[in-house]
Amino acid sequence: MSGILLVDDNPEILALTQERLELEGFQVATASDRDTALAKIVSLRPQLVILDVYLQRGENGVEILQQIRSNHGKHELPVLIITGQPDSDLALRAMQGGANDFILKPIAFEQLLAKIGQLLQTRDSQLPLPPWEEKIVGSSKQMIDIIMAIYHASQAEADTFIWGETGTGKDLVARMIHRLSRRAQVPLVTIDCPCIPKELFESEVFGHEKNAFNNAPFKKGRIEEGGEGVVFFDEIGDLTLEHQAKLLNFWDKKSFCRLGGNKRIQLNVMLLAATNRNLKEMVAAGRFREDFFYRLLGNVIQVPPLREHKQDIPLLCEHMMAKYARLFGKKVTGISAGALAAVEKKSWPGNVRDLERHVLRAVLQAGGAVLEEQDFVDAATFFQTRAEDDGDGARWNGLLAKDYKTAYEQMQHYFHCEYLTRHLIDNQWNVSRTAKQIGISREYVTKLMKEYSIKRPEQE
């Protein structure tokens, strides 16, 4: 039996929920205030906390959640938030503060049981838990709307099309849909459409039978690897018309034939797709199938560009700064008002990914505990030799003052770190896609990453 701590200040709801959960075989302890809840977490060591975000007596669930995540070091303890107002600031703060999932009032008991099972199974299988704070940063209405769209898509298990400009975080939306769905126990299968050679698309995606071509051995395709999980087609706008037709057929029927075979294989799989291209314009130009375009419009999540929610920039900068300070062992704890003002003035055509690249570089070159405006100079300007170009002449003068060997080594290290990190971030740290973009082999990219200690930020 699993131990659950139920925290709610309504005695009737507390007693009713406890009774129903105990009838299902759970051991349930209860608490109606912060101090009692925190004390029972220490003494009983529950496997799951179910926490109402709205409590009386001047307390709220966010404060309890913060205590769980900080004072008690319980980052591995799953917390399920109950809320009646999912679009409120308090509910959003709970999601950003480390809640693993949430459920809406009035509570459907079958749904509650499903969420409990999912969170306990994730913990027992030692898979990483997905707190909201890792993915969704911001308090704007746009971010609240995105969170709710993610939630509804994951609960309905609806095939979903994610559209947004480059760098807006479409892949993060896909991962959150996967993690909040009941299919989270099966790894997300991501298919990077631009990275698959055209002549190998059908074989890679749908698989092939033995001897389908050139004495080839039997091979399962990527979608079959997903089992009954979630398959994400990234940059679907890059597919050829022929491949669009094959994928549309699968999207409609959830069945396919391996290359060289005639037996149809049925899959109960949830499908996600994303692109930064304007598919409507591509349809008009004859580069995207009209029937596939309208099929994708069944459920759409549009991720807004950063310029439309610039009020989230301070929170984004703080989150990114803390992440990279930990990653690189830098004692950076803040951003000056001047630097923040300068960052907020930028248009950020590359959106959140572009902002992240600048914050990463600022942390790398910061000389103190506070990031200053000069730390956010674009990496491209470093290679300009004139002193009047954004003040980088001083950097060159300092470099030229060194002996040749030192200057060469420092410049070489700087170039590889900046160049590779920038392209890796632009490609969501996909090594194969990065190698293709910059024109070198995947093996050489891996070698350089190891040589210059370039590592993908860990999922916090």
C-alpha cells in the first residue's frame, strides 16, 4: 500500500477523500494546515502529497509547496495540486514552484486515481519527475493560456499541432504534453523531420521487412518504437509532398505497413507535430498538402513569440541565469537593473532560445556576482576588430597584449565554446541536426564537445 498525505482545510472534503482513497487500498494521512502538513512529511515520509492550493488562515498551498521543495529537500516527492481556478496567479505559481501535476475541481475521482497511479508509478520506476518549474517560466496571460492548453491536450490525449516562430519552445510544449499524459511512462519518441534523408524517410519512420531492399534485415520504425506512447514530429513543414501523404494516411488511420510489407499494423499512439513555417502559405504555394493542413488543425497550440509577452523576461532571465550558474560553477546571483532594462528593449527575433543563448554567454564571461549590461554583448560582435564596434575593441586589445600561444589557445577555446554552444542551443542540443547545419560529422561534434567540456544542461 502507498502512503498519501492529503492537505485540505475543508474537513468534509478531507474526510470524504480520505475514505474513498482508503477504500482503494491507500494509506492516507491528513493535514489541514501548513505546520501539520510539514511535520507529517518529516515523520510519515509519504510517497505522495495531494495539496489544495487554496487554504484559509492566511496560508496557501504554494507556501507549503515551497517549504517541501526547499527546507525539506524533497525534490523527489511528488506533489499533486488541487485547484478550482487553474488560470489564477496562485495556481500558476504552484505549477512553477515544483508541482508535478494538478487536477481541477470539482474532482472526478477516477481521474484523481489515474493521476495518483501515474505519479506513484513514475516514482517507483525511478524515472525523473517532471515539475512544472523546469519548463514553464512566466506569469503572463499568454503563459497561463499555454499551460491550460497543454493540460487539456494531455488529459484528452488529443493529437496536437504546435505552431510558433523559431525559438519559442515548441519542443518544450510537446514534452510537457507527454509528461502530463497517462502515456508518460513510455519514452517520448521525437522524429526530427529535417534530419532524415528523404530516401530513408519511409524506412526510418515506418520500418521495413526483411529483404525489403539490398538484403536488409528486419527493422521497426520510429513510430513503432513509441508503442502506445507519444510520437512527436518536429519541423513537419520540412517534409516532401510524398512523405506528407504517407504521414497523413497514418495520422488518419493510426495504422501503417512497413516498407516491403502488406500487413497493416495498428497503433494506439498520441501524435504531436510542430513547425515554425506558415503552412497556409505553403498550401497556397503547392508545397504542403491542403488535406493534411486541415487535418492538423484539429487541436492547435500556438506558442507566442517573446515580443508578445516581454513581461516574462525578468523571470526567464533569472531562471536561465540560475541554471547556467549551477552548470558552469559560476557564483552569479543577480542581474543589474541596467542589464535587465537593456535586455527588455531588444526585439529578440530568435525568441526564448535567443535570450537563453545570451544569458548563457553572459554567465560564462561574468566577472562578478551580478550580470552587467556589457556581459550581454552578442557573441558575433566579439570578432569585430574596430574599437568603435560595440566596445569589443578593448577585448581584442587585451587579447593582442598576450603572447601568441596564450592568445591563440584562448581564442580557439572561446571560438569552439561559443560557436558550438550557440548552434547546439539553436538545435535544441540535437547533435545530429547541429552537425548537419554546420557541415561537419556528428562524431566530430561529439569530439569537440568532449574536448571543450560542452555539456547539455541537465533537466533540473
